Amino acid sequence: MQELKEWQVVELLKTTTGYFEEKKVDEPRISSELLLGHVLGQSRLQLYLHHNRPVYADELDRFRGLCRQRLEGRPVQYIIGEQYFYGLKFAVDERVLIPRPETELLVEHALESLGMTGRGGSSEASILDIGTGSGCIAVTMARLCPSLTVTAVDSSLDALEIARINAISHAVESRVTFIAADMFDEFFVTTLPEHFYDLIVSNPPYIPDAEWEDLQREVRQYEPRIALMTPLGIECYEAIAAKAKKLLIPGGKLCFELHADAAESVSELMTHKGFSGITVYKDYSGHDRVISGVMPIGN
């Protein structure tokens, strides 16, 4: 009787990466490392520090099962149930968008707009996060700056369930209030626990329906469309900017993540709604990614 091949970590990673490449799986090496690391309870670094570790039959079976899901196009973050954002681990599944590295820039600039750094701050401030999803923005800001209180809003009860899990995981649940509300509701403002925020921050749905077919297959198939798309891509910016006038303190800030092609239209919109000091920041790829503006005193 032929014995089953005994695998070591390093050769299993090499073989799986090659197979993923052949099948045109996105990020084949990282996918292999994250999936195997999840099965073995090790980080990507630990896999290579223990590269000669044998992979036992039950572990191999679990790993192959996860690989089959990846071959079907399911994002690796949903398979393992987690994604790192700003160095923090967040629970994710198909109920929420997968946090992207670009959104870390939104957190960075939001904190800077309050005169805080990306790794701490002592000034008290009240933040409103509209369209919180996994809670990655709200929870990260609360975790980095213990003086902040955050109201995190989403229209999806499923998303809010995940966001609460993440707040508890990072021990900020006492400073993050989660509210189920729709930014397009005319009574949106009255659903909030307070009406005077120092900062409103949002990574809203901003991809126009016309670009749906241009998205990656796994994004179209697995990530929640409601958190990605609007008919024209501008509607959420309009809704939030209009309501921000009633919610921000004089001198308060509004900070958005941008569609790469939307800087001009969102800047014009914010100017029309009375914001000043509008500034656009680029991401590391040179795309317009974050925009901020100030609600003038006495407006």
C-alpha cells in the first residue's frame, strides 16, 4: 500500500503557491501563507521560522479545504475570518467589506485634523463614523486615542454585529456607541445620541454602478454590494455633507475617503455645502484618496 506523502511547511507553501499561480489566484503566495498559518495557528513569519515543521494529515485536510474555497474565488480574509488594519486584527465575514490599506490613510488624516498623531492623543473629542461596516475606522481611532468617544453608524444590522465584536475585542466598547441608521433618512440626525461632533469621518459607498463589471470577480461575488455601490457614486457624499452642517461644531471637520476620480466633484460639493479649507490627500499610488474640509465658525 502506497504511503501518503509527508509534507513540511516550506514545501507545502511552495507547491500551493505554484498551483495558485497556475490557476490565476490573486496574491498566490500570501494566500498560501495566510491559509496555512490559520490552520497551524502561526503567523507568516513563524511559518518560515519553523519551515521544516511537518504538516500532519488532519492539518493537511483542513488546509486543502480552505484552498478549495480560495480557488472558488472566496477572499482569503473571509475564509480565515480576519483582516489586519492599522496593525490591529479585525473580524470580518461576508456581512462587511474587507478593510483596505488605503483606508488607513483616512484614519491618519482624520486624527491629524484633530491635532492628534496616528499613535495617540490626549485631547478629548467626539467623532461620528458614518457607514462604519466592520468598525475598523471607529475602533482603530478609539484604540489609538483613549480620549476619543465615537458614534459609529450603519444601516446594516449585520455589519453592526461584526463592528460590536471588534469593539469588544479591542476593549473600546465603552467609548464606541453603535447606531442603526440610514444616512439617506430625513430623520437621520435625530437618531444620533448627540448633535455636536468635532469630526465626521466616512468611507462611504462610492463606486458607481457603471463600474460594477470592472471590479475583481471575488469582490463582485463575495463583498456586500450595498457597501460598495451607488447609482452615480456621489450620493453618499451629498447626503453626509448636507447633514454634517447640522452635526458639526463650528470649526469641526468632515473627512471622506475618495473614489480615485471623485476629488473634483466632492470638493465642489463640499464647497457648495459651506465647507472651507478643503484639502485632498493622495495615497501611496498617487491617487486622490482622502478629502477634508472645515465647517466655518458662524456658518
